[in-house]
Amino acid sequence: EAQVTQNPRYLITVTGKKLTVTCSQNMNHEYMSWYRQDPGLGLRQIYYSMNVEVTDKGDVPEGYKVSRKEKRNFPLILESPSPNQTSLYFCASSGDRSFWSSYNEQFFGPGTRLTVL
Amino acid sequence: GQQVMQIPQYQHVQEGEDFTTYCNSSTTLSNIQWYKQRPGGHPVFLIQLVKSGEVKKQKRLTFQFGEAKKNSSLHITATQTTDVGTYFCAGTTSGTYKYIFGTGTRLKVLA
């Protein structure tokens, strides 16, 4: 089944304790992205990756790191989480053909609900 | 910075009534996508529009992309309880692969 998986689905942690949220897709997609969703603010893009070893900042990259060592995986790293990073996080992927095609449906993972105390 | 606003923020309708949400960007968009997110779920892609003035239909849903490629709308005819959820627009601008999402419109349908 074509899908984007995220782990963990729920995480409660404390300020300053490094954490990683994993994201994996099995659709051979080139484009992967991380979003955070907060009430009233919609989804905001944190980082995106056009391909392996190619990443770029979205609108809200501060406090986050990403890496793209393999095409299928795109982990999100919070080196020193703070309470303002409490949010619902979504990973998404798209583009099993050229990204420059007119059809770039983004497939979203189920989400990771993070609470930083 | 670039912003994409959606109105209304909330809409309650009686089942069978029509519903429209509007998406307005501060800058010209290369494309516009629409997503639906059910309560407790993840966004699910509905459609992508690319051309200026483009109109696409999916059963009871009609999507429009403005002539200036700065606004878009989603219209649902004769809403059903299955239409409940939050509808988001999202777009990219020329020269970037960064997505900007709208703030979303939460639709409730009363049976």
C-alpha cells in the first residue's frame, strides 16, 4: 500500500531533550516536506527536500533540522525542544515523476502530536 | 512575507445548502492545490489548478483559479454530512518549491 508513515504518533517530552520524528514513504517520491499545524494558523512548512542531499527552509525552520540521506526517509530533528514547538506535525511527499509536472499531489502521513513540557 | 488567507474561518450549513470558501494570496501563485482534512485526520489532496481562470469540477465540488492567479475558490453544491472537515488551499510561487497553506475553513454540516 502506498503510504507515508511517521513515528512516533504521540510524544510528550521535556524542554531541551533532543528528539527525532521519523518519516518514510514507499512511493519513490522525490519531494518530501515537514509541516506543523497549529489552531488558527493552518499548516506551515518547516523544511522541504527536492531530492537526496537537497534540503531547503520553509516558512518556520527555526529550532528544527532535517536530513535526506535516502530517498525514502526524511527525519525531523529537534535538537533542543521548547514549549513553543508543541504542535501537530505532518510529513508529506509528492512527485513520482518530474516535480515540474503539473500534477504534484502531496501525500500526508498520519501526523505526530508533540507536547514539550 | 507571503500570506494566503482563507475566508470564512468557520461555516455552519444545513445539509443540502451550498458552501463556498475563498482563498486569497498576497502574491501570484504558480499553482493552487486544495486539501480536505477530516477531524482528527490528515490533509487529503482534492485537486490542483495551474492555469489562469481554470475551472475544474469533481461531482458536487467546483474549483476555480482566478485570472490573476492570486485567488481561488471551492464551492460545494448541496452539502452532505460527509463534507464535514477543514478545507485548505495551498500554493507555490514561481521559482520556489516552498508551499504556503491557507488558514483553512472549517465546515460543519447540520443534518
